[in-house]
Amino acid sequence: MDSRNRSPSPRVALVTGSTSGIGKAIAERFARDGMTVVFHSKLSVQAGESLASQYPGASYHQADLANGAQIKRLVESVIAEHGRLDVLVNNAGINAVVPHTDLQGAGAELWRELYEVNVIAPWLLIGAAESALRACATADCPSCIVNITSHAGVRPKGASIPYAASKAALNHTTQLLARSLAPAIRVNAIAPGLVDTPMTETWEEAQTLWREKAPMGRGARPEEIAQLASMLVENHYLTGEIIVSDGGLHLT
């Protein structure tokens, strides 16, 4: 076939923590957008393989993002299987509930654990993926990184101070990288508030807060966060943005 008549290869998107919740919604939205999606999780292998089987060209890769060697292998295996990487979504993260007044309850080990997954892992993933992302970038279509952070990283809120601080660190890292990786790679973040997922169904205090205080009167649906991620990928100009998506709660 004449190469001039070939369709361009679909963009490949790796979404970490994508077998449930926000990550799953983002990966499925990307698949509907025509991208080849790489699902990832630490443990839920069966769910990941099942999801990948539902979308053309998709794959599933398992890795513990608290392990630097596994992060490196994850990126290498994605590139080996798909030959390229255009989009990286750092969605995987962990939380911890500790009252903000309980300083003793938020010890050094908790800080280290949260930073390992919420800050260091995205940093290592970006470093491992940089050359592949640059190789796919063009002047008209830069490669794209989207970090999923939290409104707790913007406001003095959140399940714990270490968690909020880790998300604030990822927000600032997003903007630093947007400057250093441009123009070949754009870097943005989405900072959700409450999102209705199986994990948050029992968060009665948060549910009440959003119903009573947020202008929109509810938490976000995962699909609404996914739509923002899709927009950030499709808009080839935005970089360094931290998009707060909390239904207007930050206005109160």
C-alpha cells in the first residue's frame, strides 16, 4: 500500500490505576475517542484483562508503582507491545484518613507511603516515558501528560494533611514539568473534589458537604472527570493548567 494512503497509527494512552473508578472512566473515554488504551493496576489482573479485551488493540499491564523497577518495566513493556506512547495519565494514587489535628497519627511512615505513590511514582513514570513521548510528538500534536491530583492540593482540605500535601506537590510538579518539557510534551492536571465511585459511597460526611455546600449540589461522576481528560488531550495548546473540578465547592 502507498504510504501516503495509510491511516495514521492510533495514539497510545497509558492510564495508571484504570481498572475502576476515575481511571477506568478515563481509559474507556479514550478508547471511544479512538486511542489505543493501556489499562493498568497493581492487583486486579482479571478485571484489567477483561477490560482490555473489550477494546480494539487495548492491553493490560500489571505493576506496583511503589517499586521503581516495576515502573521502568511497565513503560518498557507498553512500548514493546505498542511501539509508541503518546499520552500518559497518572491516575493511580492512595489516600489515608487522619484528622488534621492528629499530628501524631500522621507519622513519617505514612508521609513516605503517600509520597511514594502520589508524587514519586508519577515522577518516575514521566521520566521513563519521556523519550517515547518526545518521539511521538509533532508541532501540530504534542504528546500529553495528565496528572490526576485533588482539590485538597489546592485548598486546605482533604482526608489527611500528608495526602493533601502530596497532591499539592503533584500540582506544583505538573507546572514545573509543563515549563521544562514544552513544547513537545504538554503537562496538565485535573484536581477533582468528591467523585462518586464505589470507594466514596460510604463517605457520608463528604457526601453531605457536597449536597449542602457545593453549588452543583453533588459530587462528580467519573465520566465527567474523563471528559476533562479527553479535552486536555485533544486541545493541543493547554499546558501547566490545574483544573479544579469540585462542583464549585471552592467558591464557598
